[in-house]
Amino acid sequence: MPITENNLLQHELIGLRAKIVQSTNPSLANKEGVIVDETRNTLVLKENESLKIIPKQDVRLRLNLPEGKKVKVDGRKLIARAENRIKKYG
């Protein structure tokens, strides 16, 4: 099943391009990269050659979906292990 705006929370996020559009931590604002890992509470973005650990609860993200659409997501909705989030929203 392709990733869409309607089923985004039911999918793995690794591999998607993300930009932080809002953050409670000003040093994270406008960080951008590819999601390379995910834990219950964090996302790991690869930005150039460095890795940034991003707390999900502190951010709003813009995710670029494979078909080219850009979707904003509140990071708090992503708090869960990927497999549990898929069950929760599936």
C-alpha cells in the first residue's frame, strides 16, 4: 500500500525526507534531512553527513511523501514504536 496523507501514521517513516517546521527547541528549527532511524520518542535525521536526534514531542514536521506530496505532522502523533503506531492507527 503506498504512503498517503491518510495512512501516513500506519507506515514506516525511515527513508522519508523531513523538515522541522516548528520546534520548542530553537536549535532544531528548519533542520532537514532523511529519516534514517526511529525509536519510540525520537527520529534520527541524516543532514548532510551528520546525524541529528530529534525528540518527536518537540516538533512539527513536513514529510515529503514518495509521490511528491508534502504533509505536515505533529510529532506527538508519532510517539510510539513504529510497529505499535501501525497497530494503533491501522
